[in-house]
Amino acid sequence: MRISAFRKAHFNAAHRLHNNTWSDEKNKEVFGLCNNPLYHGHNYDLEVKLTGEVDPDTGYLYDLKVLKDIIKEYVEKKLDHKNLNLEVPEFKNLNPTAENICFVIYNILREHIEDRFDIRVTLWETPRNYVQYPA
């Protein structure tokens, strides 16, 4: 039986949307307030969806305590209360948009969750704006 299981998490982080190859004027035009040179922050909500086959011996798709621990260790510790531009190596040369943050989180989780499970990451940057990978 194929089924999906979900885990929610939360982290707070600051960032600045900026393209180093553009002028300050173009960055302000494209990114607006999100281009603040002193950064700005969000309270991100995260949902991780795993899909796969239920283990007939345990009745679990995946031990959600294990998923909780993976998210805490490899996502929350890495991103929570951080300046993404300055403190997270993945964003040294990658603009920390919600789309890119979501993709980075997916890749982190993919390293720690067996390939037999499909993963989908949904990231809310605000209560009204969210992104999902894969789409």
C-alpha cells in the first residue's frame, strides 16, 4: 500500500535578496524591500511529505520520530536564527529566495532519507506565500 506521511517544522531566519551581478538600482527595482542591505527576517513553516510503501512488519511508512530528528538536526539547526546569506554555505553564491531555500532543504533531506521514499518539501515564507519542491 502506497501512502504519505507528513511532518511540520518551523524556523526563523534572515536574508537579503540580491544579485551581485546587478546594479543597486536594479536590485531595488526587482527585489524591493527584500533587498534591504541590513537584511530582513521570516518565520518559516516547513512541511515534509514522504510517500512510499508501508512496511508490513511495523505498519509504518516511516518512523516519524526519525523524520523529526532528521529535520531538527540537518535543517533546523542549520537554518534557524541564522542569516542565510552570511552563515549558510549553500547560499554563498545562491540567492536565498523561498524557492532556493526549499530546494536546498529538499537536497539536505534527500541525503538522509532512503531513495525508496518520495520527498516533497513545502515552505511557507508568509502565511500567504509558499513554494513546493518538487512541484
